[in-house]
Amino acid sequence: MKLHVYIINDSTVKVWGLTPGERVRRILGDRAVHVRSLHDISDNANVMIVRGDYLIDDRLINYLSESSDIIVTTQRGKQSVPFAASVPAEKALMTAEFLESPSTVTPPENVSVKETDELPVSFNKRLRKFEPPFVFKVKAGHEKELEQKLFDWSYKGVTDLVTKWLWPAPARRAVKKCVELGLKPNHVTALGFMLVVAAGWLFYMGHLWSGLACGWLMTFLDTVDGKLARVTVTSSRFGHYFDHLIDLIHPPFWYLLWGMGLQATGRYGIDVSLSTLMWLIFSAYIAGRLVEGTFKWTLGRFGIFCWRPVDSFFRLITARRNPCMIILTVSLMLGRPDAGLLAVAWWTVLTTVFMVVRLLQGLWLKYVKGQTLESWFSSVEPIADGKSLAVRWFTRDLSR
């Protein structure tokens, strides 16, 4: 039987176009039946009861959807306030009363009461970062503050330097405009795909500056569509795979078309042939992607760039699209776009060598030494480790 969800104290305040209750419903989707009265639920069902005047981390909602006999609380000042629960139907009425009046009502018997920081959800594998789950009281007049916090939560912790430090501020404004216009993530992804094609064509024709403009705009929209999907809970299976397929395939083809454009316009002046460069780029790029997949599915069930702090730092400059776009842009500014392509080739090779070494180290530790590999995020303590550069750069505690 499906999970039943009941919202109490439902707020009308909208954050990124959604009330807290609407957000809960979108997170759960068709996994749950949403009811207006606890009396309409059969006795053998499990019920999630959520306060609709709190903005709650997706991970907490998903955790509760798979749990039972648990009430979750958050600290507000010196008080511990219950905001959500998952209980059998026969305990639902008493649990709802406890969530509404915790000072006068006791929780049902055999239902555990836990703080958010006691739940095993701080490491966000999808967003590749450590971040304790957030729970925010929703009040009218605080929408901008809440939207900023939710947008910050939507950002990946381990990513390239452009996405991490250049795009956040303009991307937030773009996401806001998309919400106002009613645009969906797939609309943004489709526009990004058109820019991928346009940039490649312009590179091929030798119009490198115009191609770079389209390329950089595409990289920006690649940030916007993901953040828009997360803050509005509008991800779709098609959109997810379409976006990732575009990201996976197009970079080496951009470099090929860049080189062909240089040859067609007489600006290819390096001694290494274009075919040799392309062999280096394509083989190293594919090998690097295979290493990522192999590490994740055979060693840690987490990404290679989340293994140790050095890997997270290296991800900032790994030879993926954005760092390579920096190389090509600088080389064009210096009047040597051919040298930029050569630099992209060698940086892609060196990146893959580094990743292969890390994979071999992981295989040695697991299968020879018998060790269990864990991400460094799994043992982060932001307060104790707060002076560490890795903690300051790659983690965030939105719960405070």
C-alpha cells in the first residue's frame, strides 16, 4: 500500500513558486497518496505527517517516506520543535496533535523522536557534498532569504571552478526569471542544446569568438537548468538523461571542430597534426569517463572526486568542458588558438593519468589491503574542521 501524506499548518507563502506543502507533494510524486483527513486512512497504512509551515530538505522527506515510527525535530532557539513524522495509521492522530502542540501533548508510545542531525543524510551523493539537512520556518516577508538558502542547497559542492565561483550569482537571477516566466528545466536544456550545435558550427567555420560566446552561454544554461529543476522540484527522467547525454558527448567534438576551423582559416600552425591531437583528446576523454564510472560502481559507490580532499580540489581544474573552455579563450586572446588546442589535449591526457593512478590506488586498498573506501565527506565535522580549506570550500551547513 502506498504511503499516505497529511499536511498540517499549511502555509500559503511561496518559495521559488511553491508553498512548502506543494513542495512536499512534488518531492514524493506518485509514491504517495495525499489526504485531507487522517480519518480517511485505512488502519494498515503508513502515514507521513508534515508541518506545512516549514521548508524541509528533500533528503529528510525521502528518508521519512522509507521509515516508520519516527518523529523528527529541529532546534529553534532552545526548543526542540517537531516538524515531520512517519507512523502507522493508528498512531497518526496522536502524532499530528504532538506536531501541532508539542508542549502539551506527548508522542505515541514506541515512536522514536530524533533531531535532524541524528539522521544519516548529511552526505548528498547526488550533489557531491557534505551538508546537514535544512529545516526552515516559513514566514511571510522572508521569501528572498529562503529562496537564497534553497538555491545554495541546489549547488554541487564538488565541481569545476567556473560553476563553483563564477555562475552562482547570475544563475540565481536567471532561475528567478525562469520561475516568473513559467519556464521548465527542459526548455532551458533544449536552448542549451541549440547553443551546443551553434557553437560547434561557428568553430568549424572559423568564427571562434562567436563560437566561444555561444559555448559560454551554453555552460551557463547548463548550470541554470539543474538549479531550476532542484528548487522547483521539476526534474524528469527524460530531462535528466538528455542533459547528461549532452554534457557527456559534446566537449571533444567542440575541440575537433575548433581544430578544423583553424585549418580552414590557416591558423593551425603547430607541428602536431590535428588527427594526432584528436586521437589524444578523444581517447583520454573517454578513458577518464570510464575511470569515473569504474571507481563509482566498483569501489566506493561515490564519485572519484569525493574520495579525498585532493580529488575534490583537482575537480576544480579537471580537463572537463569549463576548464578547457578557459584554456581556449585565453589562447584566442593571446592570438594562438592552435596552442590552446594543444594545451587542451595535453591537459586532458594528464587529467586521465591522474585519475587512473587514483583508481589503481583505490583498487589496491580495497582488493589487496581489504580496506573499505569511504568519502572524506562521511567524516566531516564542520565545526571541528572549519579551519580546513577543503571543508570551507566544499561543505556548507545550511541548517544553522
